Amino acid sequence: GDEGCVHCPINSRTTSEGATSCVCRNGYYRADADPVDMPCTTIPSAPQAVISSVNETSLMLEWTPPRDL
């Protein structure tokens, strides 16, 4: 059509000129409900500083957020 070209969202690419949508790069994802103009994201890193406390009836886990969300 007569629409101008736009850049692909972060962490996505297209394989051909004039494409109408962009696909996520390897290791990056977009939820099925996300619009095609939304950036692709990757899975977060593991939680940091995990501490576990166990007693006779329960287990308590504490951690700090992942480095990469």
C-alpha cells in the first residue's frame, strides 16, 4: 500500500522488504495476545539470593527479583 515503512520493534526482525509484520529474534518471545508492534522479550534470569527456611510443617522461600526481567 501507500503506507511508509516503520522499524521493527525491539528484539524482532523481518526477513523480507515490505513485510507487514516482524517476528521475534531467536530466544525472544511475544505472547499470542500481544500486538505485532509490541517489542519481543526474553525469559527472566533466575531469582537472586534465594534463602530457604524449613521447619516441621512448612518451607519458606525468600529471594530478590531476577537480574533481567
